[in-house]
Amino acid sequence: MLKDNKIDLCCVTETWLKAKDKAIFSEIHDFGFDIQSCPRKGKGGGVAFIFNPNRISINRHLVKGYKSFEVLECLVKSARTPTRVCVIYRTTSTKCKAKYEETKILKFMEEFEIYLEELVEKFGAPIICGDFNFHIENKNDQRAKKFLALCQSKGFQQHVSEPTHNSGGVLDLVFTLESGADALQIKDLVVETDNGTSSDHHLVFFDVPDHISPPTNQESSFEIKDVREFRKMDQKEFRHDLFCSLTTANFKSVDQAVHLYHDIVQDVLDKHAPFITRKFKTSQSPWWSESCKKAKKEMKKAQRKFYKNKDDNEAREIYNEKCVDKAIIINKERNLYFNEKLTSSKGNPKATYKVLNHLLDKEYG
């Protein structure tokens, strides 16, 4: 979908990704994209940037944690002032009691006000995108009105006016500063209801003219990755710190123990093998076959026909079918390629581990 629509940077909410989902990260890399992910501790949630490293260069910036929403920030290099892209996800639940939900919203308003105040003081022209779960299309929704009033009081304007969800709500929003040196011009904003995915949220497209600076030709064959240099890590010191941290940990349940273990390991790794940014040479996916090209061509043909008349239900169904067919064929070709690689590596542990490391996204570490 990202390649078909020539998307350089995609802000994603509710990724449901975990730090251990290396196979999914590897698949994203195989399609020529990179990902910066911030998974939620526990079930669901998660926010991420998926971007084309041959088109843009981004640097992830750490943000303090908030209890009422998830946030991930990055700086995108620009010919002018760098752009600070922020993806937000405010979770909600239809199962919780009204009083509890009201308390959660009050907490969100309080924390989001602090976040906006700190954001306008940071370097880079801000764009805020995300799923806020407020029905701003409902003019009688007091919560939505208070939220928009809060954003406007901090100098931000909202750009999305069409429904972004299958049920008709305007939930996914885009904010920029209304005026000042860091005010950005949003152009050609479109809410695409049929984007070839199974998501119940629609895809929100927009352009930011003159604020995306593609890498130079020298850098275009490289992609930027944040990796840990495990080989340079002092394993003895790592084991010592890990053992000391685990022996002092207290927990009352298995779930709490699992989350606590994950956090401790993450903190000790950050101390002994912190992430560093490196460049890696890119190449076309070796499993991209004629079948993949044909499936993509047929999908694009169906897409053009449907886009000419979006009220044509038959064209809509054909387009959706072609999107599914393309995804099935691409996954089939990729699986076939790596099955053949593993079969040909039988009896050669080094070659086998090389394939497995690629599938588990370990080759860059």
C-alpha cells in the first residue's frame, strides 16, 4: 500500500507490535521500508513510523511517558526548518464505566496540555497526527469541543473534516501550528476510504511542500537503522548487572513478572549496548518476481477504474479483490524464496543461520 501510493512517511496507531516481533520488522525491511516503533507494554496499542529511507531521513526523539496517551516523535530533515512529526494514540474502551471514562478524559486533557506546551518549545515545525478517539464531527459532543478548544488555545489548527472510520466518525486528526515561523502548509489532504487494507480506519493522505528533504544520490542506496552493537558489549558486566537487577525485583503475578523482566532487560541493554544509528546498503527484494509485478499491475488497473467512479460498487469489489490477490501472491513468493534458501542451506549451519538471522531481523545487530 505504501509503495503503491508513493508514501514517504506513514504514522501508524494501534500497531499491536512488540519489541520481539523481529520477523515483522524484517518483512517491512524486505519491502524497502524502515520502521521506528514504540510498542505499548501489555496488550494492543502501539505507535510507529514506517518510512522510505531512500526518500527521507528521520531521527527518533525520546519523549517522556504519559499515562493517558501514547506518543512517538521524529525529526524529518528538510531544506528549510526540520519537521517534527508526532504520532498520538489515545486509547478508549466502551466497556469501562462512564465515571471512569470521564476521569480518563480529564487526565488526558491535563497531560496533553502539558505535552503541547512542551512541543511548541522544541526545535522543528510540528505536525501532530493520530487517533484521538474524539467524535469532532458531533457538534454537541462537549468532550470533543473541549479538546479542540485546548488545541486552538495552544495555537494549533485541525485539518481533517471527513469521516476517518467505517462507522462515520472523524477520529483521526492532523494538527499544525496556525501561524508563526513553524506553521506548516498542508496540501492535498484526502481521506481514502478504500486503501486495500482490512483496517476499520481510513488512510489520511497529505503533502507538506518544501519540508521533505530527500537524501542525496550518494545516500539513496542506503537506509538508516538504529542497532545495538552486541559484539562490543562486555558480556561479563552485562550478566552481573542483569543478575543484580533481577534478584531485587518484586512481583505478585506471572504477568507482572513478565513485564518486569522485559523492562529490566531493556534497561540493562540500554546501558551496555545502547542503540546507535548506522547506514546499510539497500537492494531490491530478491523474491520480487514477475508474478508480483503482474499482480501489482492488475491491482493498479483496478484502482484507476474504481477511482474514476467511486460510486461503482462493482469496481470497488474488483479493486478490493485485486488488493487481496496481490498481498497473497507477494507473501507466497516471499515464503517460497526463503523456503528454497533454507532447503539449499541444509547441512550448512552458517548459511542456515544467515537466512534465519535475516528473517528475524538480526543481520543488522
